[in-house]
Amino acid sequence: MLKHALGAAVAGLVLVSLLPAGAARAAGCSGSGCTGKDPGSTGCRSSARTIDRVTPAGGGPEVELQNSTGCSAAFARIQAANSNWRFKIQIRDGDSYLANASPDRQAYTAMVGNGNAYRACVEQYDGAGGTWSCTGWH
């Protein structure tokens, strides 16, 4: 009996060690419950992958549209860049979550649930506004 219990415990430890790092802990939100929340503090960044990207029409930093499968939510990400670059994730016929780039680190928008049609956009903001370059709708 003890031998059987020990074998089961070892097998469980082996299975847990094979899981991706993000799968070992539960996400802090799911779907529409993620809308407006930070992808980092909720743990949603760990299961995110790039599904589309856009570069401003005149050139500049690329913005990635990220989808978190673990959270069923999406957000936009930009690499370190001059803070004059603005970017957003936009819900079709709904809210947009706007962020500015940071010269020191990657920056992220708040999230939207996957039940929405969404896209990522970027503009070089000059104080008066500019033209947005966007991914397709997803």
C-alpha cells in the first residue's frame, strides 16, 4: 500500500514538472472578466502569443496583438520606444484601452475578453493626434 501511494506521488510530481510554467498557477481572470485588467498582474502574459502585428505607416516601433489562451483575453504590446508613441487595443463598436510606450521597457495595454472583435493600433502622438495604423480585426 505504501509502495503504491509513493509511486502515485512521484508520478504526480513528474506530471506537474512537465506543465508549462504559466499552467502551474491559475489565471486571475477569464474572458470578459479580464476586460480592463492588467495582463501582468493577472498572470495572463505568461500564456500569451502574438497573433498579429502592425508598424506605423511612416515607420516606427511595431505593436503586437497578443492573445492569452489561458485567460481567453487579448492585449497590445510594444517594445521599449520613445514615449511619444501611443498604442491601443480597440473593441469594435466599443471601448479602447490606450497606453504610451516606455523608453525603458515593454509596455502593455489593458485586456479585452476574446468574446469581442478587437484590433491593435499605433500612432506617433504629437500632442494634436495623428493617423492610427491598425491590425485587422480578430
